[in-house]
Amino acid sequence: MTEFWVDQAGSGAYMDMPSEDVTGHVARGGTILMWAIDGASPLTDEPFTVFQNESNSGWFARRLSECLKTRFVEQTFNPAQLREVIGELRAEFIQCSGCPVPDWSWPVAAAVMVEVSELDGRVRMEVHRYSDCFFATAQGTLEADVTKARRMADAVSIGRWKPASGFSGKTLASLRERRARQQDNEGTTALTLNPESAMNASAVLLHRERPLHVLVGSDGVSRLWESYAAMTISDAMSVVAREGVGGLIAELRRFEACVVLPQKDEKPSDDACCIHLFIPGSIRSTCTKT
């Protein structure tokens, strides 16, 4: 697989809080590993309790992404290796915290990792999903123009972060209790600093034909079709093919700013990120563009 295009972007939900969503990829010539990581919203009274200008889950998402780039630069993704990475990050977190912190404030993240290769002329994808990050594919060109300048995502929301990310009362107590159980790897499919959480993945092996679009991202983006019903996933893939992932996130932010959303037990806006891989229908050269 010598010709492909990768496009990625993200947008924070708050003007005073760095995004906790991260994307990345590693290209190894014939194979690609791509991922999206969604750090869970902090439930503390202050957003930064261990790290300066970074929440615990934001640190986890960023460091995990950095480790994926180095650990899997020469080998394909596998949960056993991820378990070792998380063990190292756990020790790093304990050292940085300097003193015991409540177990419900330890980092939690959703994630999806997709190992892409080619076998007998077909695209092979091994998908590992942790919690609610999304994965989607679409065959055909979808009128993609990979030479077109990609749009940047809209600026962060004008909203400001609130203590415990806006949760309170029984809802906050329930969320904190759940976070504590997740650190024990009980009743969860998410990633935590418990190394055994690396084995929580829902794994699937898929084969598709060229040309192919692959899109993975956080649930801040998938709200567009899963919660808001503002478009279908097919519509979203078409937007990405024509405008890039920045264009899709811009659509998300415009919708959230202009529409009165129904009151639900969720944040009115969320961090959002996604990464898009396009594999053309035929190989024209040996040039890889990212």
C-alpha cells in the first residue's frame, strides 16, 4: 500500500480547557496504524490537579498517543504490547502525582486503533475499539479531491469549563463511583491506567475493496448522527471526502451553535477529533502523502 492520504483535526469544547481528544498514525510502508483517543471529562473541582494546564485524562490521551507512535513504529498493534505501555504510564502518573489521589480522578479514555494493510489486492483492517470511539468505512471515491486544501476546524467553543465538567448531585456521585470501578477494570471497556484494561478491546477483522475511506474519531464527532440526527454517517463521510475532517468538525460546531438542543444528561458540547484515511482505487506512484 504505497499510495494513501491521511487527514486529521480536532476541536476543544472549552475556550479555557485544552482538548482531551487526540489522533495519530504510523505509516510503515506497506501498513498503517491509525487511532483516535478520547480522554474522559474530569470530575474534579479544578481541571488541573496533577499536571499544569492539562487534565489527567488529557495527559493520558496525549502520552498514550506518543507511546503508540514509538512502540508500534516497526510492529503491528496488539493489546499485549499496549498493556506494557499502560504499565509504564501508570508508573509515570504515580511519580508525577507525588501523593495519593482519589481513584475516581485517575484518567480514563475511549479509543479505537485500526491496523490497515493489504492482502491479495484487498484492504485488510484489524480494528480494536475501547468504549465509544467510532469507526466507519465507505467504498468509492465519494468525489474526493485529495489535492484540495483542507479546511481547518472551527475555533473552540466559547463555553467555559465548569467544576466537575458541569456534573453535580447524584449524577456526579454516580460518575465518580463508576470511574473508581473502571480503575479496577470492573464493568468497563475503556482504557485506564490499569494495564489489564488493554485487553478490553472489542476486536473485528474486516476486508474492503479500493477505493476506500476509513474514518475514526471520538464521540464528540459522532454526536452529529448518533445524538443530534443532524446527518447520517454516509453524509459525514461525504463531507470528509470533499472538505476534510476539519470541514466535518466545523459542521458540528456550527450545528451546536445554531440549534437549540434537547435537554439531556450530557454536556452541551464536547471535545471532538477524527482522522481520515483515503486509499485510492489504483496505484499511480510510490509516493505517500500525509
